Amino acid sequence: MSSVPLNSEETVAIFADQFTKSLGGLDATEQRRVLKKIRRVLESDTPSRHVYEIPTGCDTLEIFREGNILRIYGKLVLGVPKDNKEYNILHLFYVDKHKYRQRDLVRFDELAERALKQATVISSLQRIEEYLTSNKALDAGDVQQLLDEGNSLS
């Protein structure tokens, strides 16, 4: 018996500059854990199941949990472009050891709202692909390559 994927969209990740900086603040083991979590989200047939919570006081920002301590802050935009759902986009803003400040969450929530609007306003597949290229989006294979090479983005 074969299984049927729940969606056919490819999920890709866009790493914001502050995400890369915060990833660099983690030790090598923690960086690998974060990259493995991101790879699992990108490979998933149901990436939205990886969303842990929306923080109190935020409307759009999502938290992805890795273990008991690491938290990844981002926004998963599903099914873009609207009329030709080819991609899910995981925008990543920050990662920490669960030591965030509320004012930081508000700022990341604003970035999440902006990312959601930018991705959902684009109506053509060509424009989405240009958007992904210009933002250096990574797919699961790219993240796996970082893991294989022992590199992070920092």
C-alpha cells in the first residue's frame, strides 16, 4: 500500500539576518539541533504540525520548539502563490534558549506579519520563485548539505 502526501507544495526556508546571528550565538551541538529541526519541518508533508505555539501578545509570530530549551521564532506561510500553490515558506527570525524578551517578540511579530503579507500578495509562480531566489531560500537538501559539511550560516 502506498501513501499519498497531504500536500504537494515544496517547503523552503528564508533565514533573516538576525536569525543567522542568533544561530551563531549557540554552540555547535545546539546549531545542529536547530538545523535538524528546520530540515524536519521542510521535509514534512504537514509542516504546520511543527508549530508549537503563537506567543501571548502576538498575532502572527509562531514558535517552533526544539527540545525543552531551544525556541525558533518564525512564520510558516502555506500554499503560495494563491492560485497555484507550489510553495510553503518558513520565514525564520530568531532562535534562543527560551530567554526572549516580550518587546523582542513584538518586533518579531511585526516581521512575521510583513513576511506573511509579502508572500501572499504575490500572485504568479514566476514572481514567487524570484522572491525565493532574492531571499536566498533554502530547501531541505540545502539544510542537509549544511549539516553534512558541519557548517552553519553564522
